[in-house]
Amino acid sequence: MEKIRLLHCIETISSGGVERIRLTFAKGLDFNKYELKIICTKAVGPIKNQLEALGVEIYEVGQFNSPFEWKKYLKVLKVIYNYKPHIIHGAVFEGMSMATVGGLFGKVSVVILEETSFPSTRSKKALFLQRFYSIFADKVIGIAPSVVQFLKDKVKISSSKVLLINNGVDIPETCPDQEIFHIKKSLRIEKDDLVIGSVGRVHNTVKRFSDILQAIKLLNNSKIKFLLVGQGPDLDDLKKMSNQLGIQEQFIPVGFQEKPDSYYQIMDIFCLPSAQEGFGLVAAEAMLHNLPVIATKVGGLQDIVVDNETGFLIPPFSPEMIAKKIQYLIDHPERTKSLGEKGFLRALENYTAQRYCSEVEDLYLEFLKKMEIDIKGIRNSQQVLGK
């Protein structure tokens, strides 16, 4: 039986949510039935290595300075002509650009676009291009209800073309108590410390980790620690800020962690004060760790977190509100536990990797059937993607 050839197009492969989803997808892929290659602008770090270890070929075309760099598209078309994918799937604006142009001129049978951010900050020109791209797409995925609504209302993409598939995360492994004890000891976290945690690429204009530092300063409690898991260009600035605020002993940055589960287990409260967010993958991860989530009411976060049920939604750029909610959770431990438990159940029902992979596969199979490609046996296999 002919293998189904998939070509994914994304921007940078480093440590962000989009590439983590590609890795999750690849891990669930039955390579006896499917073949997967990825085109990106740049690839660095452990996620790249993990993808390649799974047998996924990665092609780098270089950074786009505009959507009209035709030399970059020629590189994309070269991959398409040699690989001859059945389906091309583009995520992030650059990925959607590559998938649209490559799919059109490379005559790929199925073109799927995936909006992974909340594009409210995009220029009118970019929104026009996105609407233009959708003309050539068979389906446009939105990764959260708010994103789907934006695609329909603001980008003006036909409702019949837009499909909601919530992002998904792996169900976490429980780390042994001894391992947690050693990590806490190495980070000088005491038994009676309260750990506020956050995870993400350290781009402060987007993630606003500085607001957590300011909130901790406002709380004026040396037993509150801020554990930050992530790497990025603004990490040194955050360290300097913690020094200026006089809370450097309370700020614990640990860099990128390939397996962050043990660090989630150290946290008591999760906080994601993003200025903008497409989905907020790490909020769903935190919920699967039974953590109450304090998040800003932006993008997909307002879909993931149910205010006053699984955590709290607050306005962006609001250190005072972060401090207020942290203090409330300190004063109400039973409420903290209840929020975490309800968050776990919500994430388990809506945001698992298995569900994401299954829904993406269903979409692929729908179009493959229309193409009359030989897919006999895929449905009955015990090793279907994500199942």
C-alpha cells in the first residue's frame, strides 16, 4: 500500500508551542502508513533533534522578511516536486504562506492551513493575504473557539472552510517523590515555600513574565518563589529586573526543559500573563497537573481557563491583579485545590494530544477518501495515528 505523504510547513522549530504540537503529532504517527516531512524557516534545539530521531526530515528555507520572497518559495517547490506530498499542512503565517504557494504551484491535492495564534495584531495587509490564502485551502483549522470566531468575523473566511480543532498536550507522567525532592533541593525551594510557575519562550513583550515579578514584589512575601521554565532573548533582562526589584532570591529561572513534568509538580499555582496568545498550550498542561491557572483574558486562554471554575482570567498588563489572585489562593487553600481538580477534568476532556491527533487524522482521511487514494486498512489498524 502506498504511504500517505504529509508535508507540514511552519516557521521556526525551537521550543515553542507550534513545534511541540508537530512533535506530539509525529510521535502519534504510524510510519508504516504515513510519511512526514517538515519545511521551516529555521530549526534549532532539542525538538528538532527529537523530530529527526523519529525519522522526520526537516528542510530549512531561511527567514522570511516579507510574504513575497519568491526564492524561498522555490526552495519549498523543490521539496514538493521531489517528495510529491498528498497533503500539505501549513501553520503560523509563514507556514500558511509556504503551504498556499507550494500547494498551488506544486499542484498538491489537499491544502490545509492552521491558525495557531490570535491574529488580532496582524496588519490589514496580512489579514487580506490570509483571506486570499484561504481561497486555495481545502480547510482552515482554528486552534481555539476565539480563533475560529476571529477567522470567520474579521478575516472573513467562509464558515464552511473553518474547522475547530483544539490544541492538545500529552497526559503528564508522575515523577517520583524522590526526584521532586532533589530538584527542589537543588533550586533551594523550601518545604513551606509557595511556588508560582510559568512556562514558555522568554519573549517578554508577548509573555509578560515581568508582570509576575512585579506581582511578587507587591506581595512582599519572601516565601513566594517564581519558577520560570523557558529560554529566550529576554531572560537576562528578567534577571536584571529581579535584582532591581530586590527579589532576585525569589526568581528561579531554569531554562528550557525537554521534559517539564517534574517542574510542573513543584508548582502550586500556574500563571500565564500573556499580552497575546493563540492557544496557550502550557495552560492546558498546567491543568493536567491539577494546578489552578491565573491567565490573561486574551486569545485562546479565555477558552481554556473557565473564570472562577478552573482558575482566574484577568486583564493583561495587570501585576496588581496577579498579586490579588495569588493572595486569594494563599488565603483559600480549599478553593485552590478545587480549581485545580476541575481544571484537570476540563483539560482531560478537551485538550489531550490523543484527541488532537485523532481529529487531525479524521480530517486527513476525509480528504484522502475524496481523492480516492488507497487508504484501505488505515481505519482498522491497531496503530492508527494517535490511537
